[in-house]
Amino acid sequence: MEKINRTILSIKPLDENAMAAAKTRQDHLTKPQGSLGQLETISFQVAGITRNPRPRITHKVIFTLAGDHGVTREGISAYPSEVTGQMVQNFLRGGAAINVLARRVGARVIVADLGVASVLEHHPDLRDKKVAMGTRNMLEGPAMSQNEALRSIEAGIELVEEELKRGVDILGTGDMGIGNTTSSSAITAVITGAQVAQVTGRGTGLGEEGWRRKVRVIEKALEINRPNPKDAIDVLSKVGGFEIGGIAGLILAGANHRIPVVIDGFISSAAALIATSLCPEVKPYLIASHQSAEPGHKTILEHLGLKPLLNLDLRLGEGTGAALGIFLVEASLKILDEMATFVEAGVSEKNS
């Protein structure tokens, strides 16, 4: 817990002076004030995060964290749990959707094993942060111990710290884990107070009966474990996942090092619930890349007060939405930095 507490205590508010300077420049660019909407407000936010009124992004990093969930034994997923490890290998070969999109936006993908339920082959690009061989079945008790929950968050912090030497100007979060929409729905219901059925979707493609079973499993798991909504570690340990804890750690570390954090979809946002419960000061560091097709994602975004950049009915995870979000953040900063002001362009400003 010491590493987590140290990280939390180091998180500071955004730099108001840098934000004001960025807004002043935006207001004098050759366009009507506010005409680029969120592309303007994002640039103010990133200026405040980085303490730089004209920030630039060179090093873009997407962290894709993988972990398995013991609750899959209850038939809550359309895919077997073996797919988690198989997809990790696909990430490492560069053949997944996240690899394609990351190449397009010029981001490097960091793949980490937080708790895949199999022994993965050694690969030079695989970060081994395995807490355990998957979580336990939350229908039979807590998904993990409190120490394991803390370890998963610490692992996410470590991943960011280890990558700093290569440069991280912006980070995106991503996930892989069969069964993790079940954990995310449970976390969302507990922390936001929403009904389980309201925040539970069909994940990788469940039919009607499969969805009903998933809702019943989550409701029973919450009844058995009774996670405390005011204790993020208790919630994570009882109904969470190792990759979800790891993503919460990524978010805390990003805020600590004044790095904009572009969160992906439902699973990453459930991790953001954990991170902001631990430290509300991280909220201004978050940029919501999109609103997922998973119903619980909208609930989370509203609870956190985040406005998504896109709504493309995505529900893949991996960091795919984060990659698209990073592209838009970079576009907003290029407008702020490269676009001419009225004075520079010799263009008359609006009549007062």
C-alpha cells in the first residue's frame, strides 16, 4: 500500500495558468471562439495536466493489460477463458485490432500479463506482472485477497514508471480478459448504486438467456460478498479483476507524472471508478475516448462527469477506443500550436 499511497499523495491539481494561456491563444486563432468544441477544451485540459500552454505529443503509449476471471465457470461469456492467453499472443504478433489502430496513430503498445490463467511463453515484449493464475470465482467468495488487489494496482503503477525512460507524453488504457464485463458490471453497480440489470450488457455476444444468467450471477455475487461502495480496495478484491486493478494503477501513475490518460471503454472506465474512489484528484487527468455499446459505460461516464469524444458503438476493448482518442487529442494540440492567430494571418477579428 505504501507505493499506492505515495503515488496518490503526489497527485496535484491542474495548472490553472497554463490552462488560461492555452485558452487565450485558442480565442485568438483564426476561427470563431469555441467553434471547434471539444477539440478546444481538450487542449486546455492537456495544457493544465502538463503545465505547458502549448503542449506537444511525441511518445504515445497504450497499455493493454490481460487477466482471467474465475467467474467464467458460471457460463457468463460467449467465449472460453482460453481466449485471453491466445489473444495476448495475437497482440504480441501485432495481429489484433489494437495493433492496427496503434500503428495508424503512431503509438506503441505495451502488453502485460496481470493474471492470465495459463503460463504464457516468454516473449521479449510481454511484461510479466502476474498476480495469480486468474481470479477466483466471485460466486464462491472474494475474487482475490486484499493483498492481491493492492498488488494489481501497484503493478499498473510500475508499468508506467518502467516506461517513463522511453518517454510517455500520453497514455491509453486497454484490457483483455474473458469475463471482465461481468466484473466491470459488478463494480459499476456497487460504486454508482445502479441496478445490476441496468449496467450489464451482453459482453462478447451473449443471447437473452445468457444475459439473464449473467445478471443473476452478478446479483448473487454482490449478495454473497457485500462489497463496501466507499472502500475501493474492498470492491476490487471482492468482484474485480487483476487487469482492472492494473488499469487503476496506470491511471494513478499517469496523474502522478502529469500525463494525460485516455481511457478506453467499459472495463477501463470501471477501473477509473476504482482509481477515482481511491483518489478523486485523478478525475481531471482523464479523457474519455468514447462511449461503449455496453450499457454500464454510460452510467460510469455520467457518474464521473466525463464527456466522451466518440460514440461508435465500440465494445471490443484492447485499447482500441483509446487509440482513436489519442489521435483526437493530438489533433487538438496541433490546432492549438500550429494554427495561426488573427494577427499572424493578417485576418480581421470579429466586430465587437
